[in-house]
Amino acid sequence: MTGTATRMQRSKSPDERLIADCLKGDHAAWAALIDKYKNLIYSIPIKLGMHDDAADIFQAVCLDLLSQLARLREPRALPKWLIQTCYHKCLRVRRSAGRWVDLQDEHFENIAAASGSALPEDMLTQLQREQALREVMTNLPERCRRMIHMLFFETPARPYQEIANELGLATGSIGFIRGRCLTRLRKELEKVGF
């Protein structure tokens, strides 16, 4: 198995196993754990309009994860811990930069809510739902995962002909396969209580 395939396989493992392997010093487990949660971590500064600081915040959260992982009492709480840690890093960066916020800024509500330092409940719920979707997507067959990503997560939208060529399918079959993939995705989401 290649390193990427091993990381993909491990990223499908329960957090308990990944965390245990990380604590044993398994570098592949660390890579898989970071790979599993990188989009979650990056999404928080992006949602707060902190595009320029996202990489630094990501790095700081990963360092906290490295130093604090042994203290995590419940592995299932890792996503929420990451969300809260990242959110607080964003607040610290925002405060230390002393940035002015334009009242017309579309992110003003999030930034204003952030000043209370408690993560807004609706934001926490949204972030948890997004992470659940990411995790369920990794369990789909590769063709479904790629098709759903190309159809719904890429901007600008790609034409069916281009998607068909890349997946080695007839253009006319995209709609049918898309329907099957979305049905499978819905069933997987229902299994996790989405």
C-alpha cells in the first residue's frame, strides 16, 4: 500500500485508533489525523474572514493538538475540541492585530459574536455538520466521491462533458449515476444522524 493509500485507509479509522497510534509516535497516524481534520480547521478562519491568517492559525492549532492530545479524555470530542481551539486562536489573532472592522463587512456578525469569546452555537452546529459530511464523503466509493465533489464543490461548475471525460463515463450517464451517488450519500448521512 502506498503512503497516500495508507493515509486514506487510516483516515477512515475511528478517532480512537488514530489517537492511540499518534500517542505511540506513529507518524503515518499523525498525517492521517491532520488530513482528516485539515478542512475543518481551515474553515473556521475562512468563515470569520481571516483568509490571510488561516495558514498560521492552522499551524498553531496543529501544534496545540500535538502538545495536548494526551490530555484529551474522550476521543469522540476531538472535532469539538479542534473547533473551539481554532475559534479561540482566531479571536487571539484578531485581538492582537487590532484590526478595524468595516460595519459593512459581511463577516461583521461573526466577528461581533466572536468578541464574547464563546463559540456561537449555530456556528458550532454548522461546523460539526460540515465535518460529518466530510467524513461520510470519505466512505463513499471513489467514483461517487469524485463525481459529487466535481458537481457540487468546485467553482466554477464543470460541464457534464468534462466530468464524463475525467471519470471515463458517457455524458448521458452522469445524471443517473449522480442520482445513485446522492442516494447513497443521503443514506450514509442518515446513519450518522444527519
